Amino acid sequence: MTNKIDRLQNLGQGIMRYALVLFFVGFGLYKFTAEEAQAIQPLIANSPFFSWLLSLLGVQGASNLIGVVEITAGVMIALRRWAPQLSAIGSAITVFALLGTLSFLFTTPGLTPDLQGFLLKDLGLLGIAVWTAAEAWRAHAERRAAAELPTTA
């Protein structure tokens, strides 16, 4: 029974991790379109954390930068099997990105219910990102500890 439960847990963890990867890489790529840049402009413009990007980079430049961060974080998370420390860093970047997008709920005037719902889904993604960060850090620490074990002849 334990073996089946472990497999089910591993399946759920894989789905969560790679759904987060797919979401961040997919939406990161979408940030390079003019349509998405215009859609996020009102969110960025009213944010004390992001508004400076508009004056520095313009609407499309700000969207592109956000896209690069999202794609980079997603790819880093996907590298968990080979580079757990890098994956943990990608997850931490994702946590901060999601906190930023959740802040739009409080800084953007006149949000429609549809947009509020779209932003609220980031709360679930935030939980997944926190979990993937912790899990990847643990895997990194375990690998490091195993590498430091003395070998016997």
C-alpha cells in the first residue's frame, strides 16, 4: 500500500512542478506579444513595485523583461532533477513574481471580477512555488550531504 501511495504522491508532485513550469514559460512567452503587453500595462502602471519599468523600458520593454524573468524561472524549476539548487532559486524567483502579481489586487483600481479571478489563481501557484522551493532545497542539501560522506576502502 505504501508503494502505491508514494507513487501517487510523486505523480502529484510532478504534476504541480511541471504545471508551474508550463504556466511560467507559456505566459512568459506570451509577454512578448503586443496584446499581452497592453493587457498588463494598467496593472504595472498602478503598481508601486513595477511602475518604474514603464518609464524605463516602455510598455513592450517592461512586458518583455517580465517575460524573460518568467521563462528563466520556469526553466530553472524544470531543471530540478539535474540541478536542485538552481531549481530552488527558480522557485524563489517565482514566489517573488507571484507576490508581485497578487499585489495587483490591491494596487489596481477598477479590477473586473474576471481579472480578479485570474489574479487569485496566483495564490495556488504561490503555494506550489513555495513547496517546489523547499523540496528542491532539501534535495540539494541531501545531495551535498551524500557527497561529503567519507568513502570506505
